[in-house]
Amino acid sequence: MVSYIYIYTPIQSHNQLILNDSVVKLRSLCSNTKEAIGYYDYCILKYSNQTILQQTGFRFYVSLANTQNSSDITRFNDALRPLLAGLRRKAADGGSLLKFASGNVSGPDFSNIYALVQCTPDLSDVDCDSCLEDSINRIPQFMNGRVGGRILKPMCNFRYENYRFFNGSALVIPSPLPPPVSQPSPSSPLPGNNNDTTRVVIIIVTIVVVTAVIIIALLCIFMRLRRRKKPTPQPLPNESIQSESIDIGTAESLQFPFGTIKEATHDFSEENKLGRGGFGAVYKGTLRDGQDIAVKRLARDSGQGDVEFKNEVLLVAKLQHRNLVRLLGFSIEGSERLLIYEFLPNASLDQFIFDPTKRKLLDWDRRYNIIKGIAKGLLYLHEDSRLKIFHRDMKASNVLLDSEMNPKIADFGMARLFKPEETQGDTSRIVGTYGYMAPEYAMHGQFSVKSDVFSFGVLVLELVSGQKNQCFQSGECTEDLLSFAWKSWKNGTTSDMIDPILKTGTGSLRDIIRSIHIGLLCVQENVSNRPTMASVILMLNSFSITLPMPAAPAFFMHSNIDPEMPPLREYSSSTESSGLEKSNISKSRSRSSQLSVNDVSISDFVPR
């Protein structure tokens, strides 16, 4: 019997390995058979007792399919069909020794499809093309939609996968055979062009990285130059903000874009202006989410404005209490300094208590609640917060009212921060407002929690009387409020200073007079005689406590002072002033007053 053995491989070095392996496998798998076909990754082995070459009558085939389905079967098949058709034509035209082709094409979802087809070289071009076409046409029957599959026939076979299953570098045909032909693909390198493709990829990556580095560097330079252009706040001549505030950190997370606030206030229009203070105007604004805000726009030409700005951001941002105005944030752009607060619809206390019409809305219960609310806010500043703060500018215009007439202390631009163990301080720059300033502070620059207590006492007397502290009108007599209150107390005619509106209301006359009593205790000339805010709250809440008799208050203003006199600006102890100004602040209106003459000269008074 004659036996024919046929081995086809494009890699001649594999021949001996294939023969050695096939001897073992043929004996174990195909014993006592006259014909057999073995398929290896890189070759086909056949033997038969009949002539093998150019035999096309074999109808045997094996089909294998990948278990994974494509995410888009239609698009996958539309890409696979032309790839296999092109490779089929390449393989059929490969000549008498090479009928092999491989290549790839882009598939759906950014994937690639890799394929390989081959025929035995003894087949004619027509027979190779026909064999492969018959095999490829069986894809819908055996592997439709699968991401990989193969059909093996004795004379030809094909395979496709969604990964590179053939080694391009190994498919090298020795001379005189030409190199393997592959289907070009826009998304994957050809087997013979790996080096060129690698160089192209390296060049592209290098260009992208260098461009990104240049852009980042330019952005960094731009941001640094922009920060340098921003003007730095003008420091105080003798005292920096760091000495005003012990290390309490920053509040950068509260910063608003200037454009957002400009839009919310309609470019700071006059229609949105709520009022104007010593350091600038206050505007109402509405953010895009519908939240109403109050915006304090510090005057651009005010050197004092930077001090107030820093104080309020550094201090108020750390404070949380129902009787303190809540700071929502701030904004800086160029010379612009904005402070953004919660909006309180009823404005400030002075717009109610000193207005003949609005004052009628404040019955005794509401006024008493306002007194207690202010006291609680001051106690929080002095003792209950983790920061110890002296406000230094307590007055009716710095107490704001919410929709339910609850008071909230505002304007911390002049506040001072202290360590917990410190009880008082000294300064060469006096800041505050006439009529509310304690004498030891106005004359000697000494301030403590008792300075705020003095201002609170003046506020209490204003709330009870409904009149400003600088000018109490009683018949034809006009004098300052503290002087009139003390004389009324000594003469037993305290009810003369009570607001007539309260006398006709439902408030208890005893409670009102008790509040006058507490107010006089707060404005005593001797600092040590004044109660703390903790004691004041206890007096306000407990009517069973017996109050001590008050001593004479500090009378240090003449009765002819203009009731609209602006607050004091900061001054230096080395600046000279006129004798009239010195006498106005140092002389006493009462013989019982023991104030000493202030020998320190002061500067001119100007509006803040």
C-alpha cells in the first residue's frame, strides 16, 4: 500500500517539530485509519492511501466559534465580510507556493477584528477562492454574531477574532517566497510595519506631552502675574491686623466671584441701595438661587475700610449665634471690597426706635426681647464663643432686626480679639461713636468687656425713652440722655423719661423702671461697678434679684453737641487738635463726675 503524507507550513523550521509531534498523536488518535488530517497553529498535516495533491473532493470540515457575542452584530458583520473577502482574494492570488493572507479592520465599540485565511499551495487560484468562499459563507450558520470563529477544511481554512491571534513577526516566508500579504487597516499596524508605527506613536505622544507642558507653564505664569497685579491692602501705621486678631486662620472658602455679586445687586444700582455707613454703602441683592443678601461695599478711598474688611472676614466668619448677623462671604477684585451678609428685612434698630411712626410698632414686650437679645449676643462675644471679642461700637444702627424683630448685632469692623486670659487692652487709636463710648476708652484708650457694657446701658436707656442719647427732649429742656436719666432717678421722677407710647401700652411700669435701673448700672463711671453681661442677663430674667443702687454715670459730653455728630475716627496720640474739641470730650457736666482732664491731644473729628 502506498501512503501519501502532506505537510504545509510557511515556517520551515516547524517541519521537524510537526513530524515528531504527529508521530505520537497519529498513533494515539488515528490508529488503523487510512486517512487523517491534523491542524496546527502554523501548519496542516494530511496523510492518505490516495493521491493528496490537487484533490478538491474532500467535503470534511470542522467549525469552532468563540462563546462571546458582539455588542452590535450588524456592524460587526458589516466589517467582517469585506475583510474576509479581501483576504480571500489575496490568498487565491498568492501563486503556487503562497496562498495565505492576514489583516485587521476596525469593528464596533472601538474594537478591532483580526482575520487569517489560507489554502494549500497545490490548489489553483480558482479552487482556493472557491474553497474559502464556501467556508466563509457558512459563518451565518455556525457563528453569526460571535466575536471569533474558524472553519477548517482539508484544502483551506480561515479564522477571525477580536484580538491578535497570529504573530506577525513569525509569519516570515524564507526566500525565494515573497513576504506574507496582509489586509491594510486604518486602526491597526500591518505585521511588517511595527517599527514605523511605533516611531509614529512615539512622535505623536511626545508632541502631545510637550504641548501640554507648555500650556500648563503658560497658565501658571499668567496666574502668577495676575496675583501680582492685585493691590495689597494698606497696612495700619502702628498696628497690623495680626495684632488685632490672634491666629484664627483664613476664610477663603467664603469668597464669592465679584461678577456674581455685581449681577445680584444689578451693578450696585441706586434702587438696591439700603443705606450708607461710615465705610461705604449697603445694597440688597438676590443670588441666582433666589437667596436675598445684604452687600456692604467698602469705600474705595477709605484706608480704614481695609481694616474693617479684614476684621469682619476674620472674626465674623468664626462666630455663630442667633443674635449675631451671619456673614455669608466676601469678594475682592482690584480695589473693590465686598462683605456679603444674610438679608434682614427690618433694617436697623435706629430706624424704628427714633422714628415717630415706626416706634409705635415696638411695644414693651418687643423692646424687652430686643434688650435681652442684644445682651445674649454680647455675652456670646465676651464669654461663650471660642474667641473673646470686644465689639467697641455698640449702637442702635449696629443692631439689625429680622422679620420677627429679633435683634442681631452687626458691624465688627472695630472689634478686637483677645486671648481668653486677657481682660482689657489699650490703644492709641480711638474708634467708636459719640454717646456710646465709655469714658475710660474715649479719654485714655482703655477698653474691656465693661466698655461694651457701657454701650449696652446707653442702648437700654434709648429703647426705654425712644430718644437719642445726645439729645433728650423734655418740654423746652434739651440735654443728653444720661444726664436726664440720672437726675430723674435721683429725683424719683424716672417715669418722666419713659416713651409715652409705653405708658399707654400693656407693659408693666415696674418692669420698665427696672430696665432703667439696669441701664444706669451699666453706664456707671467706675468700671468695676458695672456688671458683666452674664450678670445683666440674670437681672433681666430674674425679677426676684435685688438690684444694687447705681452710682453716678460718666457725664463727659455737653448738651449742645449736635445729635447727628459723626462717630470718632481713629487718631494718633501724636496729632494736635483744637482746644474746643479737647474740652468737649474731657469736661464734665456734673459736679458728681470725677473725670480727669485728658492731657493727650487728639485729631480732628471727621465722618467715618
